[in-house]
Amino acid sequence: MVLNYLWAAFFLIAFCLALFQLIFFGNIEIFQKLVASTFDNAKLGFEISLGLTGVMTLWLGLMKVGERGGIIAIFARIVGPFFNRLFPEIPRNHPVFGSILMNFSANMLGLDNAATPLGLKAMKEMQELNPDKDTASNAQIMFLVLNTSGLTLIPISIMVFRAQLGAADPSDIFIPILLATFFSTMVGLIAVALYQRINLFNPVILAYLGSLMLLIGGLIYYFSTIPQEQISVISTVASNVILFSIIIAFIALAMVRKVNVYEAFIEGAKEGFSVAISIIPYLVAILVAIGVFRASGALEILVSGLGSLFGMLGMNTDFVPALPVAFMKPLSGSGARGMMVEAMNTYGVDSFVGRLASAIQGSTETTFYVLAVYFGSVSVRKTRYALTCGLLADLAGVIAAILISYLFFH
């Protein structure tokens, strides 16, 4: 319901603002920009969906090999005690837990191309357990909010962008992003747990969350002990070695169990095309709405208005130039990435604004994109409180990124 009103609001605000510019400022090109934006973003939505086809075909095929070989069931048993309490609707040791774990792992390693098909696989399996196919289940909402909170252990892509733009130390945003995404994830988890009345003080949940905190603390300590210039290289190599090792483990265990890995791969891969095609309408809908909102100038007005408000309150406003990344991030990953690069080019890659823009970019995921793609893949229209909790996680991540960046870089 929230997404329904918000989607309509993007168009209505864009129209009213464009009409105001036409009548009072004589901007005769504004409606041309809006219409051009609808065509450009509709094309972009289709191209993104088409681009997902190959990756989805690959990973859904590999997941089928993993299922047949039994490694997905092994993963499910490892995280079962924790996930059984976060997803009480899902039967114990269900294979979907393996898919969920694989998706979270790919996200944490910054491997977006691998994470999306794994997440769509998990959504499809959860939809099979969903009694009301038109409405998001509690399990699907918990999964998506944790997904959109974007817990990232190794922000590879952002470090690569900083290196390409000539940063003296491309990895100096590693710890701020790690901390910001942790806060985002915790707020998202708490928000959904309150809605679903899940007891987060359960000893098992506390044990797993404590282990995660120890892992994050260990990473921070390790990367603080090695030369800064090596962090990006080590993290990139480690992420891809881990990912390819998982692929080899899938194939090796399946062969040990005498599974025909090629046929299993082909069977799973056939699902990739149909899933990619099914998300096109949902993706086009959200990208077009975001596009007209941005083309109308509404985003710029919002940022400048907030900057004036913060100034009137006597706050330090050095962070305001990075806010376009914060507003664009829940709406569009590519848009936020463009805003980040623009901020680094304008203010300097090693400036406070440049570093803050990087931290915000890595602090959370693209909530609207994720909800559109994941719910669209299983034809769920009623998303309940998923968007509310996802945006709360986004807000927490952005606030954390700003405060932590002031602590590290200001």
C-alpha cells in the first residue's frame, strides 16, 4: 500500500513541479525532459532485466547442482538454529535457508551479480511456502529487509571507483562502510522483529549475532594491521577466491554423490530466463517513476531545502553536498553511483564530501529496486510493511555513515 501511494506521488509531484516551472519560469523544455525520462528509464529497466538473464541462468544452474549434491542442505543445517528463529514460518532445515545464506554471503562480499539470482531463488522457494500468493509473507519481508540493509564486509566496487578516480588510499572508507551497514542491518532486523514479535533476546539469536560482531571486529583488526594500499587487493582476491571455491564445492560434492552435474545445471539454468522476464514490468514501473521525479528537479529542491533547514538549526552543513547520494540510493543503484562519482569529481575524491558520498553509497542497498525486482519475480503485489522497515534501515545507514564519517574524516 505504501509503495502504491509513493509510486503515484513521484508522478504527481513531478507534474506539479514541472507545470510550475512552465507557467512561472517559462521553462518550455521541462515536459520534454519528463517524457524523455520515461522512455530512457523504460529502456533502462528492460536492459537491466535482459542483463540479468545470463547471470541468473548461470547461478540458478549452479544452485540446482548444489541442491542435487546436498551442499545447500549442509548450509541450511549450519544456519538452521538462527534462521529457524528469524523465519519461524519456514520448516526446519528447509533448503531455502541455504539459498538465503548464499545470498547474504554474496552481498557481504560485495558480489552483487551473484547475490541477485541467489536472492531471487530464495524468494521463489519462500513463495512456494506462502499461503497467500498475492501478499508478502513474514519470511519474505524479513529476508528483503535484511537484504536491503546491505550488510557489506568488503565494499569492492566502491574501492575500485575510488582507485580509478585517484584516491590516495581507496580503502580508507572500508571501516566506515562496515560500521554503517552493520547499524543499518541491526535497525532493519529490529524493525521487522517488532512487527513480527520475534524475540531477539533469544540465546541462539544472541549467539549468532555475537559471532557476527566478532567477525566484523576481527576484520577491522586485521585490515588495520596491514598496509593500506594492500586492503583493496586482498579483499578483491579473497572475495573472488571464496566465491569460486563455493562453485567448485558445489560441483565436487555433486560428483562425489554421482549427480549428473551438467544435466542438473541445465535444468536449473532454464529457470533463469523466465525469472528475468517476469521482473520487467515491476522494474520499469519503479525506474520510470524515479526518473521523472529526478528530471523534474524535485530531488535538487529537497536537498537544498534540507541544507537550509540544517543551517537554520545551527548544524554543521558540510555533509549536505553528499545528500543526493543518500536520497538516490534507495531509489536507484546506478543513480546513486553517478551521484557518488559526481561528488568525488566536484569536491575531490579525498575530500570529506567525497569520502562521505562513498560511505553513504556503501551504507545500504537500493530498497525500491530490490523490492520491485524480488517481489516482482514472484508476482507479490501487497508488500505490507516491507518498504517501511527497509526505509528505516536505509535512514539508519545514512545517519550512521554521516556520523562515522565526521568521526573518521572531518
